[in-house]
Amino acid sequence: MTEIKEYVKAETANFLCEIGTEEIPAGYIPPAIEATDAIFRRKLEENRIKFGNVSVYGTPRRIVVFASGVADGQEAGEEELKGPAVKAAYDASGNPTRALEGFARGNGIGLATVYRRETDRGEYVFAKRAMPANKTADIIPGIVEHIVGALPFPKRMRWSDKKVDFPRPVRYFMVLFNDAFIPIYIEGIPSGNCTRGHFIQNNRMFEIPKISAYEKTLRDNNVLLNHHERRETIRDGLEAAAAKIGGTVIRDDELLETVTFLVEDPHIVVCEFDPAFLKIPDIVLITEMKEHQKYFAVSDTNGKLMNRFLVVSNNPPTEHIKSGNERVIAARFNDGSFFFNEDRKQKLEGFVDSLKNVLFHKELGTIYQKMERVGAVAKTICAELSIDKSTAEKVQRAIHLSKADLNTSMVFEFSSLQGKIGRVYALLDGEDPEVAEAIDGQYRPRFSGDELPEGTVGKIVSIAEKIDNILGSFSVGNVPRGSQDPYALRRQANAVVEMLIEGGLRLDLDVLLRKIAGQYRDGASLVEKILDFFSARAKTIFTEHGLRYDEIEACLSIGYYDYLELLRRAKSLNEFRNDENFTQMLLSFKRMNNIYSAFRQKNAEYLLSFSKDRLMERAEQDLYAFFDSKKSEIGALIAENRYIELFKLLIGGKAIIDAFFDGVMVMTDDTAVRDNRLALLEEILRPFAGLLDFSKISE
């Protein structure tokens, strides 16, 4: 069995709370577990109650909190109280006013303990008061009641005459602290020292004499409490059952998470279906099994779908359970077969024209109009990337078919099949495999950690689709704010940057967005905002590549938006930072940049002109000679993106740059000399202006 991570267990806990309920929807439970953990820890801290560790577990019928090392009472302490402003606390003679006396009386403090302190709003009076050290047992009921009311469930319900609400009726509470029963009474729901066994197999209450007996009592009564252990038990059981029939379970972590919270006593039941159904595409059968029935599909050693499936049952296997599930899946597959055969009465292209009647967004038009916009975006991308004619035609063909499956019976039944079933139908129609793959790839990555689309055609289609989504959403005011991102625009922007980098695509998004902005309302005014949006995502991606913050800022702050090229620069910078001479050279460039930039900020329109005949000091003459002799080479290395060679060349000038700063005062009182030296710095820095922002590099 897979190794189980160590969590707080009954044997090590001195606090136990169980909220016993009717069956809660599986999707509600993981967020509730996370929230319960956070709320419980926070409430202990707010109440100055020390504790060791906390673990929260969940099953369909209970949420359980274990905590170790919970202190018997609150820590002693004192709090600072803010009173009225000094001018309101004392009269003209310096005597306490009613305001001050009321403050002291209301907080149970003497006037002698009051002191003054200056704040950002003026001088106020303050006082300190000892905080009571109450017993933990007296505080726990309030914490439990707060948890019940504060958990962030998508939907809640009320039942009977109760004012409290929860996703399903709460039937009992059990709270033990240091093995002592803590009485709680919430809306007529009492607490006790009993828990309930498995709802079917042992549906009765069992007394828990001490916390250490809790988990074993549940296990003896067919409840596996620890959902981490339950998940691994199911995973191992699925793999063993599939191997026993000569197959491999088709991995689906999302489905595994769901079934973990559908059962308390997991058992694996091996079932089968009529092999005639295998004529239906695998993706249809697998989706039917997952979405309607929560079944796991099985493939053979060659990766071909078998006419077997695995059911995670909440009760031990019986022939009745097996035959019942087989009857249900046969009915589902018959539906799937009907939908598939209806769709195949025409080719995928036959659905395209009907998209003219399907609204995408009231301000962005129909899906057909969206498809046309994506096609225009992709055409511009292909032009910017100098994509060959054959590949560009495949891109346009994929976009023409990309939304056709939205009007198929199969996608009406299973929205999760959009793109996936389009790929299948395109292949059956004899479309180019790259075109078919791009129909599915347009939606990838569908979730964090999902694979990116493969191939140039797939990447360009996906990039065009996501850029249209982002520009379109921004144009109608659907902009992510805070943690709110209902259209997953951050994920899509992140995917665009990743695809450009992974695909080796040199695309300047600034140029692209300005060329396509006219398709969108106020598109030109949105370009800068959207570029910032992409760069925020790029910062995260660059960080994941192991780059330092200042290296990323130096590359992303120059107004250039070819992220593949910017990543290469940042990586080269990161690599050479290990060379002390290179680091010192960078800081010298930063010093030159700071002097010149400080002057320009105050004198933006001031005209500088350079003459080598006005160079007075040997150090400035040498600096000019070095960069003048390397001017052509520097320009070629930058143009050809040969940063390693460029940085090596610059290291060779470190001693000359150092000598310049050691022996030359740039901002001298002689205006003509000053201007000539500033002009020299301007000439040196100009080729690097679009390469790095030296001011961002930290020392």
C-alpha cells in the first residue's frame, strides 16, 4: 500500500470534534475540510489557546477535527485600549472630562493607569488592561458554533424548525477535550460522547469513552475516517482489481477525489458491458462512465479500452451490486450510441453553419463570429511568425471546424467533450491529424497541470483562441479582479506565455495586439493593460525557471513582449551572475544608467551632442575607444541574440569602466564637459536600451 503521510490521530489528540450529518455532496467536502482547519486554528490563536497540530478529516456523513497539545486555558496577557483624543479627555484645567471617565469606567481601569501617545491622527489617551485567562472547555462551544456557521458551502439548507443551516441536516455533535465530554447545544441539536457507524452496515450510535478509542471504534463499524488513507485504499484497490483481469485502470485523479468522498467503507466491484459498445469512441464511453456513474474505465496492455469497468462501492461486493451497475451502464451506453449515430449522419463541417444562430456573448456576437475573429488573430500570428503556407492553411481549417462540435448531440449531453469529440469526428471524416488535434488543443490546458497542445498548428490555434478570449473579455469589462476570475483569463494568459516559450515561437505580443485590436471595442486602449496582464503571468513562469526577481524585472521592464526572447536573456543574465567580474560590470552599467537617467528625468528635452575631441581625461578616452571599437560587434551580437558572447565581451571592458568611474567626474560644474560625458554615456547605453533595464538589477 502507498505510504500514508503522518497526520494527527486519535491516539495523539487531546481534542476531538465530530459534526455528524446526513450525506453531504462529495464536491462540498474537500473545501469544507480546508476551511475547518483554517478556522479552527485561527480561533484558537485569537483566543490565546496554545496547541500543537490540527488535522481535519471528512466522510460523506461527518467532518472531524483532531488537535494535539491543546492547552487547558488561555494564556495570560494584556491588551492596549485606545481612548478619546487628549483634547477631548481633559478640560482646559487639565481635569478629566466625562469622556475620559466613561472610557475608564467602561473598561474597568483606573484613571491613574491612563497614558498619552502620539498617533497619525493626533495625541490620544491609552490604557492597558489584563486579559482574562478562561478555561479552554468554556471557549470550545463558541468555536464549534462559529465553524458550523462559517464554512463556505456552495449551497445551504434549513430543516425542521432550525435556524442553523448546513448543506445537509446536522444530526449530532460530539466534542471531547482531554477525554471529557464538552456539552454543546446548537439550535436544539445536542452534543454527546457518541458517534454513528456506517449508515448501512452499522447504523447506530456508539459511545466513545476516550479520544484514543474513536478511530478504532469507527473502523470496527465500517467507517474509514482518514480520507487520505481512504483515497490510497481506493487507488490500490483499483490497480489490483484491474491487474487481476489483465488490464490497467485509466487514471483519473479528479474522479478518484470524488469517489473518496462518496464512500466511508470502500470496496472495488469488477463489472463488464457488452463488447458491441466498443464500436463507440472510447472518449464517449469513458465520459459516460465517469460523469454519470463515477465508474473507472480499464484498458488492456495495448492501451485499448476493455469491456470492463470498476465500481467503488460503499458496501462489500455482491452479485446484486454488480448486476445493478451493469444494467445502468448498458442504458447509458445505449444513449451514447444514439447520440453518436445521430451526429455521424453528417460530417463535422455540416455543423459549422448552424453556429451563426448560437450566441456567444450579447456584446461579442455569435460563436460563428468568434470563430472568424480567432481566424483573423491566427492569420496575423502566422504572418508574424513567417509560418509556411501549408501550416497556415491547416491552422485556418482547424479554426473553421473548431466550434462545430458545440452543436452536436454529444456535446449537448456532455459539455466536457467539447473539442475532444470534435477531434474524434474530424479524424473519422478524414481530416488532417494536425487539424483534428488542434480542435482538441484549442481548449488546453483545461486545468492547472494539464498538458499544452502539441505541434505548431495546435499551439497557434490555442494561442489565437485564448488571445481572442482575453481581448474580448476585457473589451466588455469582464476583467479579473482580486481572486475573482470567472473566465479563467489568468490561466489562459499563462498558457499563451508557456506555449510561446515551449514552442520556440518568437512572437512580440505588443505588435500582435496592436494589429488585431481593431476587431474589439476600444481595443487599442486595452493593449497596454493586456500586455501588463501577460507580463504578470510571465513573471510567475520566469520565477519557476529559477530566475531571480531582479533578473526578471530587468528583462520585463523594457517595453518588449517577445517572452521567449526575454526568457533567454534572463537565463543568460542568471548564468553569468555567478561570475564576480560580470556582476561588477553590470553594476557599473547600472551606475552609468542611473547618472544618465537622473539627468534625463529633469531635462527630458535637453539636447546632448558628443565629440571625441572634447574628451579630456585618459579614462574617458579609453572608455570611448573600447565601446567605439566594439560598436559593430555589440550591435551584431544583440541583433543575433548571442547573449553569452555579448556578456563575455563586456566583461573584457570591466577594468576600463572601473577606471572611468574612479578617475572621472561626470556631473562636473563645466557644462560643456558634463554634457559631452553624458552624451558619451548615452552613446554607450543606447544599444542596450531594448535589452535590459539596468536600474532593476540589485547589488
